[in-house]
Amino acid sequence: MEKQTSINGGEWLIRPTLAQDVFIPEDFDQEQILIRETCRDFIQQEVFPHLEAIDSMEDPALMPRLLDKAGELGLLGVSVPEAYGGFGKDFNTGMLVAEETGAGHSFAVAISAHTGIGTLPIVLYGNEAQKQAYLPKLASGEWKASYCLTEPNAGSDANSGKTKASLSPDGKTYLLNGQKMWITNAGFADLFIVFAKIDADENLSAFIVEKTYPGIRLNPEEKKMGIKGSSTRQVFFEDCPVPAENLLSERGNGFKIAVNILNIGRIKLSAASIGACKAIVGRSARYANERQQFGRPIAKYGAIRYKLAEQVVRTFACESATYRASQNITDAIEARKAAGMSPQQAELKGVEEFAIECAMMKVHGSETLDYVVDEGVQIFGGMGYSAEAPMDRAYRDARINRIFEGTNEINRLLTVDMMLKRAMKGSLDLMGPAQRVAAELLEIPDFSEPNLQQPLEAFHLYTEKFKKAVLLVAGAAVQKLMMELAKEQEILMDIADMAMETYVAESTLLRVQKLIDRDGIEAHASKIQLLNVLFYDTADRLWLSGKNALCSFGSGDELSMTIMGLKRFTKTAPISPRDARRAIAAEILQKNAYPY
């Protein structure tokens, strides 16, 4: 069977995807696996033994030394072109590094800030002189990078920042004045990517600022709930002179730089969350096998097995969707390069194309990690609440991810906003399919049953219905509220949740389908049970979010009809979730680790 033509961002909702056309983590090649092992060994040997020292920050040189060691292994230059001292690997390989270092607590934040928001603006927007000057130092770790966007009154609304840049009369220097806060790596950074408005400009510009420039002052380290070993400071610029050639990209292009870099950061945060989830599942399984109560390991009890199974179901599902989106981005980048676009522009456009998926996966990844670590604390019981046990740090460190890279509320709103804007521009045909779904409500329902000889056929039918549920609710909201919909955040977030849950469920199904097509059903029997649990729960989540949205704006017979349609599209056959979770838990406990 031939590969389908490439899919566009958001198009998964209105177009079927074949299992053979998605990337799954089992597809990583030998080189990528070696990179993964290098990252894993580094975290195990260099980071985990020193977590207490990292968090105490008594040795302020410890984190920079760890970044130096990561640089020696090439981990800081994976996404930097070879011409500037990096490895020049594709987007998906960079995602794999983000996943494997994501288990590293505060170190994960430091390396992510350096390689992502600190380095990528120069990779993607720098001119040749800027790249030659800075990228080799950043790729090797000789210099550490930081990113200065947030201000006391400019968080989610980043373009409202007050930091100013004034060009000198001779045109050679900008003077920066302003305050930035929550700046990761600030305490040891050699280079800052700083966003400021030039004179009376409405939009931000971006500058490359070296720490040796006069007029830079740092506040003491912030005291934080978690990621205590991550350097976080306020940065003040007081008549800081910046050479005019250090303007990054064009004047007024800073907000676009910030948005595009955040898109990359969002999906990489999902990858990092997956790495943390897998580490927590492993700790949870080992503790459950070792901890004795009432004369036997707590792993023998159904309540614990439920928690372990649910940790793995959510992690596996998130991983499936994250790498599906990541490969879509990779393919989009490569297609644009093949068409003659510069590597810089190709990556920017490729990521921008899948900004919807980046926003969804940022939300799903961070909330999956929150769930997994919360249940990890519960499995550990009293020891979970002890600062002497590993769950304390994991629990506190996880919480920031729902705020990083745009809050989850902002990303939910962006998900629907971007979909609707693309629909209005004609690049994503949502209203046609939504109208067909609405018309289907007037037809006699299809009562045909899936072919049970095809074990995944039911899940494919459910996926089609889940997509119809999203289109039904979104289409009804647009038709009823029109331009007012943008103000109805509760409804928008319900629709975003429906879209996200459907995308994740479909991605997981396609991964399992591809594995079964490759290896046979016997090799992946527990993954069928995983799908049973995931789709059983996804249907309920779609029903609740959809009902909440419809009842927020509908009324009368029209509401009754759409509620009936929603119920039809979120109906699944009964299963025994207990038996399914027990089968998954048995595999976790037998392997004493994350099993997949």
C-alpha cells in the first residue's frame, strides 16, 4: 500500500491516517538508539547521584559543569548544524534527547533552556555572522544560554513587555532598559536572548546580549516550589549597550520569534514529560514489588495495580501522539528543504504548520506527568510525602510544566483558535465536515457491529465517531456563537480537550496497529488491553466535555438533538476495565519497570 500524501497541521481531524504513515518510537534507527543510550547513561551517572547537591545550589558551578559534560558528549549540539560545531540531526532526534534528559529534574530544565529557547533563536533567525560567532560556543557548552521574555506585567501577553531599546544617533548601538523575570539559567548564562521594543514600536524585537556588556544586573536566585536546582533570577538592563549587529532577525520580528520558538518548546516539553513519566513508573513498580503490607507486596493489591496500569496507559498514549506529531514536523521540514527552502526557513515553517499539535501535546504531556507523579506519591504512601524519598522532588518539579511554555489554559485556547483561523482562511476545511456530521443526526443511526475477527476494527470505528463528536460540538458552537465564541473560554477549553483526547486516542491506536502489522497480535496482547482502557475512558471524557460545552450555549429541541448525537458518537461497547488494567499491571510488575 502506498504512503498517503503528506498531512497538514490539524488535518488529522477530517482525514483518516494509515498506521503505516505514522512514526512510532519503535521506528528509531540504530544511531538514534545510541544517542538515547548516551543520554540515559549521562542522567543515571552524572545527574541522579547529585540531585541533592543540585537542588541545594551550594555549589553554583555544579550545573554549569554538568552542562559542560553534556557538551563534551555532543548533547548540546544535536540540533545545531554541523557547520557550526553541532551534529545537525533532525527534529525527531532532538525530541528523543529531550525525552531522555527529561527525567533529570532541575538539570532537565537547564539543558532544555540552553538547547531550546537559548540556542534555537540564533539557529533559526541568526545571520551568518551571528551563527559563526555564537553557535560553536553554545554547541560545545563553552557558553551557556538564557532567554529573557517574561516581565512582571507581561507573561501570557508577552508582546505587552515594557523593556525598551533605543538606537544611538550614530546607529551603532542599542541601549536596553527594562526588567525580566523568571529567567532560567540566568545565574550562569554567558548569553541572553532579550526581547524589547525599539523606541515606540508596537511589536517586540530580539537581541543577542552577552553577559559582559555593561548595565546588566541580576537579582538573587528565586525561591521556588520545585526545580530548586534550576537557576532562576530577575535580570535588569540599565542603559545596557548592545551592538546594532546583535539585533536578531528584523526589527519588530521579536514576537514572531518568541511564538515560533515556543511552539518548539511546547512539543519538546511533552517529550521531556514522557521521560520523567517513565522514570516515575519504574520507581513506582519497584517500590510496589518491595513494600510489604498485610504479609505480601502491595503490588498484589488491585488498588495499586490500577494506579500502575493507569500511569502506563497515559504515558504510552502521550508518547504515541507526541512522536506522531514530531515526525509530521520532521517530514514537513524535509519536504520544504527538498523544495529549495533554506534549512532555517524550512524548520520554522515546518513547526509552524503543526503548531496546533504542539499546543495540544504540551497540555497532554504536562498533565500526564502530573497524574503519573501524583499516583507515584500515593503508591509510596507515607514515604511518598517524605523528603527522603524520590517522589517528593518529582512531585514538586512536575508542577511547573503546566505553566512553562504558555500556561495550559492559554494552549487550550490556542488549539481551537488556530483551528478556526485556518478554517476561515480555507487551509483547513472544518465547516464542511461539521455540517455533514450535523446532517447525519437526522439520519437513521448505523447499528452495524464491528468485525470481531479484526481485533482493532472497533477502535477504528470509535475513532471515526470521536472525530464526529468534536466536529459536532465545534460546529454547533461556531454556528450559534459566531464571533462571540472567542470570548467563551470555558467552551473553547472543552472543545480543545475533546480534540486533544481524540488525537491522542487515534495516535495510540495507529501505533498499536503498526506494531501488530509488523510483529503479530500475540506480541502485543497487553497493548490491546491498553487500547480497551484508553478508549473506554476517552469516550467518557469526550461525553463530559462535549455535554458541558453544548449545555453552555444550547437550548430547547436543538440542544436535545445535539446531546443525543454526542451520546451516539461517544458510545463504546462495555469492557472489564478491571481485567484490562490487571493485564497491563502484570506486565509492569514482571518487568519491574516501564514495560514498553
